[in-house]
Amino acid sequence: MSRTPPRLQTRLRPRARTRTRTRALAVLAASAALLAGCAQSGGSEGSDGSTGSAAGRPAAPAASHRAPSPTGTTPEGTLLVTDFGADTVTFVDPARGPLASVRVGTAPYGLAVGADGRAWVATAEGVAVVDTRTRARLARVPYRTATGPVTTGEYRGGGMGIALSPDGRRVYVGVNVPGGNGTLEIVDTRTLKVVDRVPVGRRPFDVDVSRDGAEVYATDHDSFDVTVVDTGSLRARRIEVAPYGTEGGLGSWLKPHYTAVRPSDGRLLLPFEGERLVVVDPRTGRSQAERMTANTHQHGVTITPDGTLLAVGTGPIDPAADRGPSLTVRRPDGKERVYPLDGPHENVAVSKDGRTAYVTGGFTRDGSWDGLTMVDLASGGTHRLSAGSRPLGIAVL
């Protein structure tokens, strides 16, 4: 249960109740239509030429992708994005644009990069392993969870959020099962096999790991919760994160999307609507809400080592009342700067020097575009760069 500080109750609650009822009713029919349409989608050909597997019979891991790198090794500071509108990841030079693409599997979503240079990519077909230095796919690990035919689009089955353990020995991927609860699959990075599965909530948009590796957090969009998994015992517990309530169910916009783990104390930070930052203590399950100022529907987040939170605003739910797309930069003391963006975006990463934010233009719904926006975090100046195909996930190599 969320607990709103007294100073916010007067300002937020009346508007929240009205917004919850209005938005839930407005989008319920549209969401149902989208769900029905996705349920009718057919299978697709795998990125290695193999046919997508039927439910319960995932394809075997693909053979190594042997295409040589066009320029040898990948320069430091290169960006890697997942092409949700295709079957590739794209390497992007922030100054010059795309360098190369590697086929990984249908509709790649999240990615995580280890210290060894290997990227782990959650696709509809399995977890792809990419050598980012030579730009080659090494393998693809099939899921053990039955997700139905391989499809594309917002509600497609397969991997979504993904994260690496601090020691690099495990990959945790949230697997969406259309029409039901998902699973957290655990991949051994040495054997390239799924070694365990844990039930989680519906559509695990994001997966994060505590700094000590003791817990994994699956942010379950359609069930309004975060599933906390003990990595030793694999015991799971659910924490509801619904500051606006759960009215509207699957048709509601007011759900958790992405989570950041605060470096200072391990608490979970989840932005909602550019109005509330829900701060969750994963040990007790208690939460409180802090005020945010962007007033826009928010998706992707990242956090810097000093605790600065960056949150992507995708645009208004109600154009008459809400503001457009933006990037919120929130300091540890709660002070915010909001930088307007041109069009919807999905996720964000920060350059190693902390001066530039890279925001992906993919977005999971209509309005996406094939590129990135680079934001100067000192001035707020922006520059758009064409890259990839509906890019969602992003990492700085």
C-alpha cells in the first residue's frame, strides 16, 4: 500500500481520483482492442532463419553469429540499442550515427552489458548473447516458459526486463506470458542454460538487482506490483505499487513501468505520471510518495552513482490537462529539472562523464520513431540522431 505524505494529500488526491476514473474508462476499450489484436498475431521467422517455436517447444539455441566486425573492435562510448521494430541490436556512434547491426531475435526489448563485454538481450525468442567488442552474436538461450507463437508488438510474449547479477554469473530475465502471469528466468552465464524459474506478475517491464545481489526486483506492469525474489532461496513476495489504486485493471494507464534502485539505501524508485515518485523499501514493503513536477506519463528510468534519477516522460494521457514528452532530471535532494522532448520516448542512459543523456525514441505504442535524442544535461539542449528500428533498450559501452 502506498502512503502519501500529508503535505501531498490535498494537492494530489482529488486530482488522482478524477484522473483515475477518467483515464481508466477512456483507455479500457482501446486497450482491450489492442490485446485482442495481439492475441491474433501470427508467428514470425527467427533471426537466424529458423521458424519461431510453438507454445511449450522453444527453439534450440542458435549457432554463433559469425559475421566479422566491419571495423575491428567497438570504440568505448558506443551506444547499443535494441530494435523492437526489427530483430537486431544496433551499435551507434553518438557523433556519427549507426555503425552496425547484429541479428539477435524477434522484437528485442531490454538488454544488460557485463564487464566482459557481453550483452544479454531479451527477445521474443530467447536471451541473445552478443560480443559487443567484435559485434557478433554468440548464442541465443531459449526460454523454458511457454509463451506461445513468436510475435511482435507491445503485448508480444517473451523477454522484457533483464539484469545481470553483480558477479556476472547469472542473468535474470522477466518473461511475459500473454494473458497471464509471467516468470523470472535465471540464466547461468557460463553454461548458457536456464537453471531456474520463479513466478512473477503480469508483463515484467523491468528487472533490477540489489547492489549485493541478494534480491531481484521484477516490475510487473499489468498487476500493479513489484515481485521481490531472494536469489538464494528463490522465495518471492509481492509488493503492490499503485499510488492511484488499481481501478481500470488492464485498461489503466496508472501502473508501474520501470524501477531504479537507489545507491544510497537500496530503496526502489518508481515514477508515476510526472506527479509522484513512489519510494519502496523492499525489506518491509512499505512505500511513500514524493512530489514530481513533469505532469506527463512516465516510462524508462536510470540512476547515476550519486543518486540522480532520470525519468522519461512519453507524453500526455489527457492532452487537455497533461504536458508533453520530457526528460526529468531529479537530484537526490528532490529538486528537478524538466527538459522537453520532441515526441514519445521510452528509455534512457547516461554518458560515462555524466554530461549527456541518451533517450530512445522507440516507445512501445503508436508514435515511436527510429532514433535517439541526446540531451545536454547542463543546458537542456537536444539533438536527434537517427538510429535503429523503434529502439527501446539502451546501454553505453
